[in-house]
Amino acid sequence: MKMKKIVAVSTLALLLAGCNPGDQEAEKDTKTEEQANQNADEKVAQDNEKSDAEVAKEKEAAEAKKEAEAQAEAEKKAEEQAAADKKAAEEKAAEEKAAEDKADESTTEDKTDETVEEKKDDGKTDSAQDPEPSKPSKPESETPDVDKSDTKADLSLGELVVVNKKYSLPIDYKPSDLVVPDVSFSYSGVLEQSYMRAPAAKQMEKMFADAKAANITLNAVSGFRSGARQTVLYNNYVARDGKEAADQYSARPGHSEHQTGLVFDISAPSVGNGLTAALGDTKEGKWIANNAAKYGFIVRYDRGFQSRTGYTYEPWHIRYVGVGPATQIKNNGQTLEEYMKVGH
């Protein structure tokens, strides 16, 4: 009875205090649930934080990979460009070398082929040193009186000096009054062969001017030639045609009239400005033969004179001797040797 009274008092006390035992249990359950929820929220937050870090890390890794790939691609392109540049440079160098080789080949002088080169639109050719005479188709035999001894030419004779197979000049002889005549040439530029002694050049200018007035076109081809140059030419002709044939149209070193500075080989566009016997049958060649003496020139190796000069017919080779001697030589049908009463 006493025990029931105590419980009742306790219950009454609680009621008076405004507390209900069932509510305490409920409050306890609520706190437990709230703690669970808080723990769950914290776990979610932790999970979210971890997920963001991983995403950021993955993003950073992806960007690093992308950057590496871009760098690798750039390096690859740079290598390819370098290889292309190197190839282009090598091709350009090869082209330049080929062009240089071609230029060298085109400018290299052909020792045995010094005939007139390809014509330009103006009728002239590129400068070609000493075009050669045509090789005789039927070489003639020299007469026994052709003297091949080496006697010094008499330079005191001036414009009448005789230089032939017998009489020679010092190999280093060169006239002191060489000039370039004011006439039309078969080539462009000025070379050693463009020169002639002043008195002869003056007369050749008059001859060319009168020829032009008569509708005759002449071109100067080859004048003065040094002893050294004649040596090269003669040796080339001997190598090409043999000594016997070469001796009929080319002088031995020191024996060329060209070295006197009193000679010019002239030609015409009608025969391609060539040194050919065909010139003699053209209107230009006939004009030269008929009129050269008026200006002091003779056709030095005229048609049919080989037995008297030692050289084949050369209608292009004119020699200055002065108007008086030239007129007499022409009128008498003489050679210079016969006029000067010397051998050849």
C-alpha cells in the first residue's frame, strides 16, 4: 500500500511539473533521429567534397593531357616544316647549281668550233672569239716554192710588211696604235679581235659607209690576233683536221697577218656572217672584190692564188696596204709577195 502511494506521488509530481514520461521517450527518439540525420548530412557533404576534388583532379589531368598533346602536335608540325624547308633549300641549291652548270657550259669556248653562233634578232651573234674559216672541201697541193723557213718580217716596211709562211713576227708583237673601227660587227661586245691599226681602221670605216650607201651590208668579224691566240687556234685546227690540212687555211704562230693589226675578216648576213668561200659569190663578196682597193685593201688570198700565197681562197680576208699599192696589186692581178718581190 505504501509502495503504490510512492508511485502515485511520483506521477503526480511529474504531472505537476508538466512532464509526461511518454514525451521524454519521444524527445529522446527525436534527438537520435536528428543526430542520424546530421551524421548523414555530414557524410553527404564529405562525399560531395570528395567528388568535387576528384572532378577537379580529373579535369586538371585532362587539361594537362590536352596541353601535352597540343605541344606534341606543334613539335611534330615544327619538325615537318623543318624537313620541308630543308628539302626546299636542297632543291633550290640543286636548281641553282644546275643553272650555274648550264651557264658555264653555254659560256665555255669550244676550242675547235669557233664558227658564227646562233643569230639574234638584230642579225648579230653573241661574242665569239675568232670564228674560224671553213675547212676546204678539196685541199690543193702547195707548190714547191712555198718557203717554210722562219725569216723575221721587216717591220720597217710599215703598212707593206710581209707576213706569211716564210716571214714571221715576234710572238709577243703587238702594234701600239690599235683602235676599234666604227663599223658594224657580227657580234656584240668588244674583244681582242675587235681592234685594228688606226690608219687601216679609218679606211675601213669609209668602205663600210659606202657599202651601206650602195645597199650592201657588211659586218666585221675578226681583226687583230695576238701570237698567243694564234698558237691556240693553230693547234686546235691541227688536232681537228691534221697539220697538212690546217696549214692551208691557218698560219703557224707568229706567221699570221692578223698579228700585224692590218687585217680584218669581214662577212655578210647573207652567209650568216660566216667565213666561207660562198661569200665570194654573193653581191657583198663581189662588191668587196671590186671596191676594196679604193680604200687601200686587197683580198689577200684571192681565188686561184693558192700556189702563189700558200693559202686557199679567202674572200673575207682583207689586208690594208694603202690605196696606191692596193690599186696596183689589183690591176696587175698580183699577190703582195709578188708586189714586194719576196717569197712565200
